Amino acid sequence: MSRETMGWLNANTLVGVTTERGTAWHYRAEYQGTESNHYPRAVPIEDVRRRLFHWQAIEGDVMSSVMLPDGLGVITDPMRKAVVRPDTGTILGVFRKRYVIHQYDKWLLETVAELLDDDLSIGSAGLLRGGAVAWVSVEVPETITTPEGVAYRPHLLAAASHDGSTATSYHRCIQLVVCDNTMSAALRESEGHGQNVRVRHSSRSLERLIEAREALGIVHTIADEFAAEVAELTSVNVSEGDWARFLDSLVPLPAERGRARHNAEAKRETLQRIYRDDDRAAPWQGTAFGVLQTVNTMVHHETTVRGATRAQRNMERAVSGEIDRLDRDTLDRLNAVLV
């Protein structure tokens, strides 16, 4: 990871409640400047606005300089527009004219502000891709630990983008403290269940904003629901034979020697190590939760990341709902071998 990326993470992410979860993995004192990006308690909403969302995206023309038969010319596309970050002059995305900008201050801060009270506060906020993607996480103030020893923090992840990479979304998530992983808050719910809300950048955006605000109240129900999920999953026994069949389903081993077999063997070895020896999964070895946590941990911390930092990729997976799909696919595969 480059020094520029480390500098960006320390300047453009705000991490709260560090008395509960400690400093983020990217914390470097030399990048903090005059104001730390870590907060012992909640991140003040005023600081998010001042330090991250102090700018408004603006629209610009889409033009191209080309060499025409009679010399250099400029062609403007009347059907498209650019979304620009004015304080840096960066073009964040190019869209059709009907695309509606969702300003971070309005769609993330104003929306979640109605939730903030003694029981809920901003746990983290940040910008990625030069400001093209943003998030705000609303969390409960204290870490919760289940009788099975799973320490977690329920939160609602509000995210938006100016590059078209994701719709504006309000998403239930669980943060596991032992490994800093994001996990689905509703492991056995199908997509589209209504627990998460996505709003497209269209002329009808404001109509969906009302729906999104109503749905935000679900953050209060996450803790008990996830605790029940953990209790059920830790009660499901997974034998050595079940685990072997699960590995064969998840990572089939090609018969012929070569790169494909080598990669499969390496992935299986990683999964075996996490499942049996890693504190992020091994305490629940022999249960469905142990299998789920093994796959989730591997994807968060062990798989190769290209074209982004690991922190960026993990956040994007949470925002897009990819983590929900990963967790459900893991349980579906496991249930298939347990039948």
C-alpha cells in the first residue's frame, strides 16, 4: 500500500468508539496532522460535515478535443453530464442528463441525524476513490457479546456514490470485533426482504427518501436478531466429514496438475488454517457459525485484492450487499452437505 493511500485513509476516514474497538488497522500517528481521525466516543456529526462533506458535487459539460479536417475542435455531448468535485477539480463520474446527484450531506447526514440519540451514534464515516464513494455508519454505543462468545456491534451503513458504483443505500450490518469483519445482519433472509433500502439516482429519488427514513428504525432490532442467529448456528454440529464435503463444494480440486490445481490447493489450505487455528474462527470450529466465519474472514483478509486497497474493497462489499450474498451462499452450501 502506498504512502498516499495511508495518508488518505488517515485523513478521510473518521473512526469513533475507539475505547470499545481500538484503533483502525490503518492508523498511523505520523499521518494524523493537527487533528486525529480517531475518536474515543462517537464521531460528532458536525465533524463529519466539516472534515468530509464540506463540499457539494456539481454538474459539468462533457466535451472532447478532437482533430477535425479543418483543425482542432471541441465536441460537446448534449446527452451526458459530468459530476465534479469542485475543491479538487476531479471528475468523479459521467452520466446521462437525467441522472440526479445525491449530495452526501443531505442523503447521508441529514437522513441519519434523525436516528442519533443516547442509544445510537455515528461510529465511522469516510470517503473512498477521491470522494466518489462515501459512507456513514450508525452504531449502538457498546459492544455486545453473545453467550457463545461472539462480540459484535450492530450498525446501519448509509452509503452513496458520485461515480455510479452503487445506488444510495441504507444497509443493516454486523461488525465482528474479533476480526473487524462485516457480516450480514439477516443471514437467512432472501434479498429484497425489505430490511435494506436502495435509492436510484432518478427524478423520483425524493419519494424513496421518505421510505428510507422510515426504514432506518430497523437498526434497533438488529442486536437481538443477530444474537438469535448466532445461537442457532453454533448449535448446528459440523463433523470432519461435513467440513471436507463443504470444502469440496466451495473449492473443487481439479484432477490435473497445473495452475488451477495449485490455486485451489492454496485456497483450501488457507481455509483449513483459519477454521482450525485462527482466533477469528477456530473458537467455533465444528459448528455452522465456525464455517461461516471461516469463509467470511478469508474473503475479508486473505483473498487477493486488485485495483483497490483492502479497506476500500471490504467497504465496497458491505455497501453493495456482496457480503450478504457471500454469507447466504456459504450457509446454502453448508446446508446442502448437512442434508
